[in-house]
Amino acid sequence: MAGVQDTSSAFELITGRNALRSLALGGGVALHAINVYVVTTIMPSVVRSIGGLSYYAWSTTLFVVASILGSAASYRLIERMGPRRAYLAGLALFCAGSVGCASAPAMAWLLAGRTVQGLGGGVLLALSYALIRMVYEPRLWARALAFVSAMWGVATLSGPALGGWFASMGWWRPAFLSLLPLAAVLAWLVGRLVPAGAPASASGGRIPWGKLLLLAGSVLAISVGGLSHELWWNGAGVAAGLALAWAMARLDRDASAPLLPAGAYSARAVLGANYLTMALLVIGLTSEIYVPYFLQVLHAYAPLAAGYLTAVMAGGWTLAALMYAGRTGASAARLVRGGPIVTAVALAALAVLVPYTGGKGWPAAAALVLALTGVGFGIGMCWSHMVTRVFRSAPAGQENLASGSVTTVQLYAIALGAAIAGMVANAAGLAEPGGVEGARSAAVWLFGSFALIPAVAVWSARAAAR
């Protein structure tokens, strides 16, 4: 690959027939991403209104666990329903869940709504990846992936603004309904632009619900373990989660309808190394779910400001993705190896900066922005190149499965990261003793421990970069 020249241009994605295709594919990611930052921004207001601080991370965990189910089923929905109808079904579920969240009288109701919302969101995200391989030439894949990633940039501008404005007005419920007009516009675009049929695939038509439930159960076991302040109970939750994940992997390796393609479970294979590196990086990023809470409690930031500072992580991802999408050969390999280092260093910096409340003025704010940006920037450096490697190393007949599994791996990592984050934060005193003291202790332990995760990815990235 060292001699391959990049002959693509970002201009090709926004002109001619590709322009509306890009808009339709990017729209699903934008809807999901904006929702992520709206909910992340308003969650401190939600728990002040209806309680449930100990379940703070569950809003993300259940949303993403359900997204895993939608994501894993997406490519089979393409084959059964066609891309267009599958996309519209995902939109319908997302909107139904949004209405459920807006009407929640208690945390349990809200978590149920987030579960339905996540099921639809998983379908939308996976279809965005899968359709890139279907509608663009291979030389445009990296550019198209960067364009889709850029939708998170849209979210960094609009999501915190929507969530922060509604939270500052005390109207967190209407915030969940604010994206319904966008969903309606997207449904119209999809009906006109997304193809009705899809290429044939040898991946099989049966959805592996048993393995999906084992995968979801592994996350939920850790989440349940994280509700206790007893270390033995935390350890039992982690052990149960790892056991369920191991059982799923053993069943999936030789399955006729696998959840992940052949080679995905070997860290020495290019495909498996890329999946593992992606997962470790995303787990590190998931610490962002507590950033708005820490900034409001420890640094007295308003909801709008806290939301925007949180979105800086995704902004760093978008910036790096746009800067480095055109790299090929040895340059791309260096980015894959260097990304985890940047993310690990940035998380370690947050372990120092977030709990420290003595700094005032723009120097302290600038340091926070730089560290938050660095977390996402390290991922953006290498993400599109790792996904491209997944596309190119997919076994014959499993191309749809490999492309859809990128989102499955990403979402599982987010769910796992949220579960671990909830366990660490609760064990460090987020709810007991709570308040400033609990938030400070939780911030130290959360960012400090999460910095070790992308540090492990430095090792797997070496194989991923081959």
C-alpha cells in the first residue's frame, strides 16, 4: 500500500449524484449524534427532576445495548426489507423512544424510552456504514467515512445548544422531542434517495438472538454490579460480564450465522486487531458521559457551557478525521499506531484537570479544552483508516457482515465503557457521599483508570496497522 496514491476528492461527495446520497447517509448519523449530545447535556437536569443519580450511566448503557441489537440486525434487515424500508423502520423506533423519554415520570420510564430509542439508533448507524460500501467506489470509502464522521461535528454545534437551552429553561422534556422534525425530513429524503434493494450476500438470514443476548447480558451484569459500593459485588459483576462475553465469542467462532466475521476474535489478525483497537479507544471516550455532571458540580459551569465542553471530544474526532482521511500507505499506518497514544495522554490529563477547582479564568478553561479535544483527536486520527482496513480484509461473502459489525463493535464498546464508568464512579463516591466531594473522587478514579484502556490499544494498534 505504500505506493498507492489517493485519487479521491472530498468534492466528489457533495456534487452530482453523490451529493444527495451523502446527505441521506449522513443524516442518520447526525440524528443519532445530536441526540447523544442533547441527552448528555440534559442528564444532570433529569436526575435533579426525577432522581436516579445511581442510574446515571444506565441512560447510556441501555441506549447502547439496544443499539447493539439494532446494529447487529441491520444488515439482515437490508437483505430482508431492503435498505430503504430498514432505514424507515429505524427512524420510526427512534421517534417512538423519544416520545417515551419526554413523558417519563420516573427514571425507570425514561430508561425504557432510551432502550427503544437506542434500538432505532443502532439500525440507523449501522446502515450508514453498510451503505457506504454499497453506493461508493472503493477509492471514496475513506472520504465517505470521514464525511459521515463529520456529522458528529454538526452534533457538537447543535446538540449542546439544544440540550443546554432546554436545560437552562427547566424544560428537559421538550428536549427529547426537538429532533422529531429532523427525523421527518430525513424520512422524506430516505424515501426518495436510498435504494430499495441491496446486493446479495452469503451472510445468512437468521439473526443470532442467543449470542446477542449474551453480549447484552455481559454489559448489564457489569452495570448491576456497579450499583453496589461493595468491592466484592463489583468484582462479581465484572466476572459475570467477562464470562458471558467469553461464552458468546466461543459460540460465534464456529456459528453458521456469526455475529462477527471470521478473524474478528484473533488479535494477531488484521481484522481482529482493528476491531480490538477500535473497542479500546471507544471505551476510553465513553468517560465523556460524566463530563457535564463534573463540570456543573465541580466547576459551576452552566448546562450550555458544560454541554459544549463535553462536545469538544467529538469535535476533536471530527477535526482529526477531516485532516487525515486522505493519508495512505505508511502515513496511514503511523496514524493508526499514534492515535491510542494521544487519547491515553489526554485522559491522564483530565484525571488531573477535572478534579482540580483551584484554577480560574481562561488558562484553566483552555487546559480543559485541550485535554478534552485530545481524547477525540487521537481516535479521529486513525478511525477511518482502521475501518478501511476492516473493509479490505473482510472474508469473501462476509462483506456486509464486516461493514455492519464496525458499528456492532463500536456500540458494544460504548455500552461496556458506560457500564464500567458507572461502576467506577459509584464505587468512588458519586452518589455516596455525593456532592462536590463525591464528584471530585469519582473524576480522579474515572479518568485515571480509563487512561489505561487506550494505553493497551497502543499494543493492538501495531498489528492493526499492518
